Amino acid sequence: MYLDMVLRVALLLLCTWFSYTDLRSRVIPNRITHPVLFALLLFRMIVSPQYLWGLVPAVFLLTIFMLKPGAVGAGDVKLVSIVGVVLGLERVILPLLVMCFAVLGYTGVRRLLRLSKFVSVPLAPFMWVGLVVELSSIS
């Protein structure tokens, strides 16, 4: 119980950093995502393997990444993997839905204001918003 709370707080802090780097340079750094994801996978395999089902949404993003590179970044796939492994399948759905609706709203406003036809969207800040919504709903 306490360990999960520590993981969630660490995830929120990590996602805050990823949001900054994603906004600044459209990069979620591998030097952080790779060791964090590896450590989380190892931890969850040993302690609570049911949380590995949280990787299911990342598999969908990975499929999109493979079929249409540029539609989603590899860093975004790793970010969703990390979030999924920390929260598990049940709890990763709300942050993903919030992220999707926030991105939809953002791109919709950009189109209405005719700022541009296409712009790459940094997903980490929108995932951060989804995490805040999810973590505030935990009782």
C-alpha cells in the first residue's frame, strides 16, 4: 500500500520532468525511461505481476508507432508503459482518456484558431494532467 503510493508520487514527479523535456525539445529521454522501465518491470514481475497488464495500452501505442511512425513517438510509448506498470490496467484507463480528450481539445482549438493544420503534440504534459486526475480520485 505505502509502496504503491511512493511509486505514484515518483511517477508524478517523473512525468513532470518528462513534460518539461517534451515541451522544450519534443524528447522524453531514453537515459531515464529505459532504466526506470526495466526496474519497474523487474519489480512488478517479482512483487505484483498483475500490474503488468498495465502494458496493454502501450502495446496499442507501439502498434500505431510501428504502422505509422510520426503519429506517436517512441518516448510516448515508453511513457505509457511506465504509467501502465505503476498503475496497472484498471487505473491506467482514466489518465489515458483524460490525455486523449485534452489532446483532442488542444488540437481542436488550434484548428479553430487556424494556428496551423498539423502540429506535433507533446503527449507528456497531457499525460501529467491525466495522472493528476487519477491520483486525486484515489481514496
